Amino acid sequence: MDMGIGIGMTLGVLEQRLKEAERHIVDGKKHVEQQRLVMERLVGGGHKTHEARRLLHLLEDLLVLHMQNRDRIRAEMRRRFNTVFK
């Protein structure tokens, strides 16, 4: 998660933080998809889904936080180093 963006961070450190954030996003998307599949199986089997649904919402919220962290890092890289992203 966000470890803070310090004033003295170099471009290399920010690039590393960005890679970590992007990896967390990829992993988070996989976790959300896996939990959706769990939900489908539970619903299809007529099981209760309260806890599974709660976990899905937590995973979705965490994914949003990872994306916000990535966006903060990118903004800081643009501001400090005029970095351009695709």
C-alpha cells in the first residue's frame, strides 16, 4: 500500500514504488475475479453468500486504493520529473 511519497525520493525510488503499485493492481484484479467466481459457485449451489460478498467488497475497495496510490505516484513523477505515461 502507500508508504508515502517523500520529498527526497529519487526517480528510481518512485519508479520502484510505481512497479509495486502496478503489481498490486494486477494481483488485486485477480483476487476480485477469483472471489466473483466463488460467489457464483455459492449462489449456484444455493449457499449463503454474506461473508463471500463482504470479502468481495473489501477486495474491490482495496483495488481502488491501489489504483489511487498508483495515480498519486504517477502525479508525483510528472510533477517532479516531467515523466510521461502511456
